[in-house]
Amino acid sequence: MAQGSRQVQTQAQQQVQTLSPQQILVVKLLELPTVELEERIHSEILDNPALEEGRETPENGEESTDFEGNEDNNDNSEPNDDISLGDYRTEDDIPDYKLQEHNRSREGVAEEIPFSDAVSFYEILKEQLAMQDLTDEQREIAEYLIGSLDDDGLLRKSIESVMDELAIYRGIYTTESELNKILEIIQDFDPAGIGARNLQECLLIQINRKADSPLKQIELDIIGKCCDEFTRKNKDKIIQKLGITEEQYNEALAELTKLNPRPGSSLGEAMGRNFQQIIPDFIVETFDDGTITLNLNNRNVPELRLSREFTELLDEHTRNKENQSKESKDALMFLKQKVDAAQGFINAVKQRQHTLLTTMQTIIDIQRPFFLEGDESLLKPMILKDVAERAKLDISTISRVSNSKYVQTNYGIYSLKFFFSDGYTTEDGEELSVREIKRILKECVDNEDKEKPYTDDELAEILKAKGYPIARRTVAKYRQQLNIPVARLRR
């Protein structure tokens, strides 16, 4: 009896969210800090002759620098023949913080920002990435992964989240195995531990870089099999579980304490402090009457407008469309593409400015007590979702704005990430700042009798008496996050 094969064709409907090229451009510009935006704008001016520096002067001859009067302009507006970023420019043209610099500056010396940061490890990782033999898509995925690392160099986003973001914001559809493969490439970069998804993986990566030896195997066993006990410094349990001697444990411990749990931070420190000055993206000033002003730091960001020459040529070719030669039609197409690209770039920069100001203003509104007093203890619990809901923006947008951005205040320069912290909700529904609880916890430990340090139960009682009613297990968790050992090891 003959056997045959049968093919069955099925049809499935799948809804996929994709972004237009204009939206992708806005997302990419949103991620850039001020210095990189300046470079991006200059690069675009060189690539597109229809785009040029300069502000268009209105017919009345007066220049406008008022951002607030133009907040309604966005990507959906009809493009004008010649539109200037001056309509969205802040008062940094004068700027306000220079007009009031007598409050802070030294006589006869131009005010400089006295805050600096270590060189960004993101750029160094991208330099190492450039030496890898990857496809364009793999390289873009790797760059996105690098951009998703926290300041300490660890990747705390789940692979599934990165997959979703790549599909939505970059139009790249990849698999979990492909992402893990590219992540492994990044984990081979220096310093060791970069790209790890947790502390355990970070330490294991560093240990595996060492030459093989019996001591290395003990280190791998301690971190791989007894990581919880190691973080709690429970020596006896580790020795019993692994069947090693106390001498072997102490020898391994001496090596393990040399490992770096924050490889991203160490890279910056290794390059030297004060190597790269921070350029704040926002300038927030607080005055004695309680007024808080917000400006974008656009001192070195050039004004943009469409080239008059290009727009006039486009108008001329458009009026003479009939009976055009092939060369004239090609010229018309070229002009239109360049003008459209230039207008799209101008609109994207405008939208970036509007989104940044909206986000920062929302942070100021939520954390107003801090901006008035400069007291860190006044910071309220705040997560990305809180800002997103209040600003009516997507959480991913808030994440992009807060990443690698800084704000200059009366009290110093802060990373936007500084203003975000989790909250702890008591049984009565009261929300407390985890940052504040940790600060009080550290003060309690610093001031304890070192001959008789507080147990976690005693710390919980002390915190409760101070108005922070948290459980003993929560005290233990915060203590571990502060790298404070248990009571018996603090003697």
C-alpha cells in the first residue's frame, strides 16, 4: 500500500507593534546626553545639505526664546517651509543661570561646573565591541545591551524584556538564544564581570578568568554552590557543605575579597577621577521665595533650520513639474528627500526637548521638598512608573530620559537615577523611602557598641521606635544591600 505525505497550511494572526522611522529617530535622540546630541546634530548637518545652523527671525524682527509658548508643537504638526529650533529654545540663550551667577561665582572668574565624573564605561565597551566580527544586526543588539547596563556594569533587565524592547523600538526580532550568545560576547570584555545578570554571575566570570588551580576550584564552589552563605559570611556552613578546611576557606576568601562586585564603576575609577567633566542636561534653580526654574542646558546645541536655498529650489522644481526631464524629476526627488529628512530631524530634536522638559518637571514636582532644601532625607519613594503616569509618557521613555542624564541644582549635580528609589509600605498603608530607612539603619550600626553589636531583631526594634516599623527579615535584606555583616562579625 503506497504511503503519501500531506501538507497542511495554517494561517495565524499576530499583532506586532512597530515604530515608524521618525519615531525610531526620536527614541535614539532621546537616549543621547547633551554632549552626544551636539555631535549627532553636527554629523546630521554634514550629511544633509538641506539642514543648516541658524535661527529664523520672525517677520516682526523679534526673536523668540520662550519654550512654554510652543509646547503644543509636536511631530504631528504640519511642517513649515522654514522652521527654526528657536521656537523651542529655552532661556539658556542669555542664559538665566549666568544672569544670576553672582549668587555662586567668584569675582573675575567665569563660573565652571566643579563636578566631574569618571570616564563612561559605555564608550570603552563600544570600543571593544568595534573589534568584534559581528553582523550589523548583531552589533546593534550588542549596542542595545551595552546601553541597558546599569552604572555598575550589571544587566538587571530580563532577556525577555530586552527582546520586547528590541522588537518595539528597533524593529529587531531575535531569539533568547541569540541574545544570550551576544551577551556572552560582552561578558568577555574588560573589566571582568561586565554584563553579568547578578552578583553571583559577576563573581564567577571573574574567577573563570584566572588560571586553573585547586584554589580556583574552591572559589568556584564557594560562589557557585554557597553564594548565599558567602554573602552572609557564614564560614562554618560553607566549610561543612564543601568539605574543605578552614585554612583552604581563608585562602579562598582572601582571593574572593579582591573581586569587584561593581565592574562598571571600577572601570571609571581605573581611568582616573576628574578625567571627564560632567555636562548637565538640565539646570534647575531654586530661589528664596520657593520658585523653581527649569531649563535645558543648550549652550552648545546649535539652532537648526531648513536651508533657504534648498527650499527655494524645491519650490521652483515643484512649480515646474509638468514636462520635466528625467534629470529634473530625479533632482526634485533628491531635494524632497533631503528637505523631508531635515524637517524630520528638526521635529525629532524638538520632541526630544519637550519630552526631556516634561519628564524633568515631573521629577521636580514629585521631589519638590528636596529641590527646595537639598536634604536627601526629603526624597520620596519614586519609581519609573510614578513619573510615567504623572507625565503621561511610556515607562520606557522615562527610562531613556533618566539614563546617562544629569541635572545641575543649587546643591550640586546629580544623575537623574539619584531621584529614583523604592518605597516600603507599612501595614497601615504609610509609604516610607527605602533610601531613608537604609540611612537610619547605617547610622544605628555606626553608632552601636562594637563590643555588643545589635542583632537584626534589635535593629528592627530600634527602627520601629524611630518610626520605621519594618520586619526583621526586611532589616536583614537592607543590611545585606548595605554590605553590613551580621552582628557576630561586627565585633
